[in-house]
Amino acid sequence: MTRLIVAAGGGGDAVAAAMLHAALYGDEAPAVILTYAWDRLLIDPLPGPRRAADFTGLEPISPAVWSVPAQARPVAPAGSTLPRLAAELPHTFALLDPYQGAEGLTRQLEDLVSHLEPESIDLLDVGGDILARGDEPTLKSPLADALTLAACCQVNASVRLLVAGPGLDGELPPDKVASLLGPVVHTLTARDADTISSILEWHPSEATGMLAATARDVRGTCEIRDAGLPVSLTDEGPRVHEVDLDDAISRNQLARAIMATETLDEAEAHSREVCGYSEIDYERNKALWLTEQQPTKLNPEAVLARLDQFEAEARTRGVTHTTFRRLTEALNLSGSQRDELRQLLISSRPEQYEAPLWRIPTVVE
């Protein structure tokens, strides 16, 4: 018996897919998780997603789909979290290649379904931005989700759309997402989160990190991203909802617009028309900016002093938690120093580490 889970946006959605499989399917055989190799610039300095040609050591699953095993390696200077995920989790990570547009993704999905004959197909999105119209001012990364949604709506198979942690990606207001959700399929627990706890020690996903934290009963307001966006950690956080796939495609203007695209460039052009931008353009601009930054050495004393100031200011904003990505940028450090910062803070102030988040004390401790 094989379960197929499509990680709508790649990245952290693939990690959440592993937690979902443990929660819903327990001791069954490991899943096949179909996902993009599309990581943050911290991991992969090249903008946009990677394709099969960007790796060595891939293994064929079907004529149109490759898996990324533990021994696979991205071709420098590219980077990818997928080989490490494959090494640390029991699942098979199959590569989604969007460079032939939604048409190409549909062919890949159909080929994989024909080969695997899976017991079920779940399309998983953490946060709910897959339900966006496309013109929301808070929306940041609609293209990846719209491509997978467009493909899943065209494949000749039954696909169940699941949204975990409504609002946790910070892209749509929780109240807007809530009105679009169907029934609760499962409420994640600390036991479910434990299945990916070691992954979240190094993986940079903020949304899936908060999903695991809320499953462990962490509540409050978490500040994320370079802009310091506040995200509420509530009882809704660990819930997984089913959403009608037809309703989602009817709402998502970008997904409808790109259904017949045959290249990623075409899909990007539609994103600029529907949403006013392409998230890959943002990555291109940021990548250029990052190449101009000079590496600096982390000074523990100076970092802890800046942390005290950041926490004092965060308390005035009502912030109770933050992510290490947010801390790295708020403390004027480079993305490459995120792990070093994390180790410094956990070793110096372990009582504030509420895995995988950093707790802002209500008073100076």
C-alpha cells in the first residue's frame, strides 16, 4: 500500500507531509512525497526551483519522475534540503519539476499515479495560501502552490486537498482562511510533532516550525520573516482541514490562469499579471543583494546584547515567540550564521528554547 502526498509549496510542506503521514496513516509503509526542490536562498543561492539536471545521483521512479535519495547531490552552486530529508526520514522524496509549466506537472503526476497506483493522494499546504485569489496584499509566494493546484485539478485521479495550520504561513489573515475551510481531518499532537523534531533542528521552514510548536501546545504571537510579521499561535494552529478542490481552483485566479502553461516562464508571466509580481523575481533581486554582502564573524557578547534589545522591543509589540530566521535578520547576521546563532542562544539561554521556536520572556529573566 502506497500513500502519495503532494507538498504544495515544496520546502517546509514536504516536512509537514512526513508529520501528516505519521498522524493519519501511522505504521503503514512510508509515503511517496512529491515535492519541489525549491529552498530559501539560505540553502540554495540560485533563485527558483531546481530540476532533475541540477542533481547527481537521482533514481528513476517512473519514466517522468525521479526520486531524490540520500546520496543525491545538487550540482554546485545549487543547494537542496531534499537529500538530507531522504537520509533522515523513511519516505521517498519524488521531484516536481515545474519548468514545463502546469502541463508538465500534470504529466509527471499522472505518470507517478499510473506507476504507483496509490491508496490515496493528498495535496498538502501549510497555512492556506493555496486558497488565495491572488490579489491579497499579504500574499508573498503564490506561484508554487498555484502550479501544484492546477496540476492536481487536471490529473485523472481523486485528490484530497488538506490545509494544515490555517494562517501560520502569514500570507492570508486567519479569519479569511477560516471561512474557506472544510471539516477537521485531524488535530496534530506533540506525538505527531516528535516525528519531525530532529528535522526542525536544522530545516529553516517557519510555517512548519510553528505548526509543530502549536501541536506541542505553544501559544502566543510569533514574529517571522525579515519584515517581522506577527502570526498568532492558537488552538487552530495544529488542525488539519479538508478543503473542496473545486472550490479552491474556483477561487485561485492564478491557478486557473496557468493551467495550460508549458513553461515556468509562462507561469511567471501570468503571476505578474494576476498578482502583480513573481516570487522568483523577488528571489532574483535578493540573490543579487546577498552576493554583495560581506561575511562577518559572530561576536557572542555583541549578539547577546542585541538580543536583549530586540526582546525588549518585541515585548512592546506583544510578541511571545520568534523564529531563528527572524532573529538572524533582526540581529543583522547573514543567513549562513543562522545555525551558529541558534547554537549560541540555546547554549546560553536554554530555558527560552521552545523547540523549534525562541521564546521572548515577558520580563527580563
